[in-house]
Amino acid sequence: MDEKLSEAEVERYCRQMLIEGWGEEGQRRLKRASVAVIGVGGLGSPVSIYLAAAGVGKLVLVDMGNVELSNLNRQVLHWSRDIGRPKVESAKEKIEELNPEVSVEAINERVNEDNVHEIIRKANVVVDAMDNFASRMLVNKACVNEGRVFVHAGVYGFQGQLTTIIPQEGPCLQCIFPHPPPAEEVIPVAASTPGVLGCMQTNEVIKVITGIGKPLVGRLLIYDGEEPRFMIVEVRRSKECPVCGSR
């Protein structure tokens, strides 16, 4: 990939390049970066949109679901015309319309033991836009093993949580949630909640790539949209963690 910014790219990203510490070098870092978004639903939609808008060079979108009517209250990359289509195809189409400078790889598969490492190796940063802890823990372990940054978020109703995992610098997801909550067949979600948390995940990815600001490493942000209220809790690595404790 040509790291030099074109005139069109400079114009497209000029507002964010004015931020102190960003400039052309920060934009080139984004252009060089590859981000895997695992799950292209409520969280994955705003994450993918804003990463593309910010100018991340490559997005790897992973999801095996098809668009359903019940998705449309919160999964804003998918529209009524997309019902029945694979989510990754619907998302790829919208992102390429938004920003043709971004390369999009669509993987219409469920992440599993057989493909997780291959997917993780495609990216510098991995975004958790999944809806169950079993898949999250699988990806968390792969990210620790491969040394990839993993940006987690989860939503429920008007609430959500967010953290950034940098292997060997802070706790992994298994440290934070040694006993994950039981799976639910249908999770209640307000339309706006994934938008709030997804945008914050994007912010974490941008900070990690550009080196600006302080990512949420060793800190769990908890969001309560009913109050509204944000709370940050310090979290630590566990020496007994089966994933990262011995590293």
C-alpha cells in the first residue's frame, strides 16, 4: 500500500489531522493498519462505519449471519433492502460507498477454533463486536497467543462495558471475567446502546494505532444509559489466569 496521502485523502481527513499529535503521520499509521471486526451487528456496525470514515487502511469483517428484520433497530449498516443478505456483504457494500480508499475483506464464517488464528493474523487490532462470551473468550485467547490488541465491548439493555486488552501490558478478558455470565438466547438491547459503545471502541482502536491518548488497558469502563453514568473500574492481571497468567 502506498503510504503517501493523496490530495483527496488529505482533504477527506483534514479535520482529524488538525488534532494535536495526529497530523499526516497519524493518518499514515491508520492507512497502514488492518483491523478485524468480529461481528457485524449492533456493535460492529458503528465500529466499521467510523473506522472506515477515519481512514483505516483495511477492514476484515467476520460474521456468518444474514440480515433479519429484528436487526434493524440497532444494526445501522443494514437496511430494509438487505433483509436476507449476508451481513458481511451488506456491510462491505456500505463501507465501500462511504470510503473507497478503505480495503474491505468480508469473511462469511463464524469464528471458531479452526479459523480464529488465521483471522487474527490478518489484523493489527481485533474488535470484539460479538454477542456471546464463548466466542469472545476464544478470540481473547487467540489474541493473547498472537500478540494482538483486542478491544472488547458488550451491551445489555441500556448498559454496556468496554476495555482494551494489550497482551502482557494488562489483564486479558479471562482475567476480568473468570466466570462469564450464562448465554441468553435473545439479549435485550436499546437501539442507541451499541452506538454509544461501538463509537467508544472505535476511539480505542484509533488511540492504539495513532499513539494518541491513553487506552483503557487495565480499566473497565461501565456505561449506564438510564442514569446516564460512566464508571471506570481498575482491573488487574490474574496470576491464575489460564490464558495469560503464565506469560
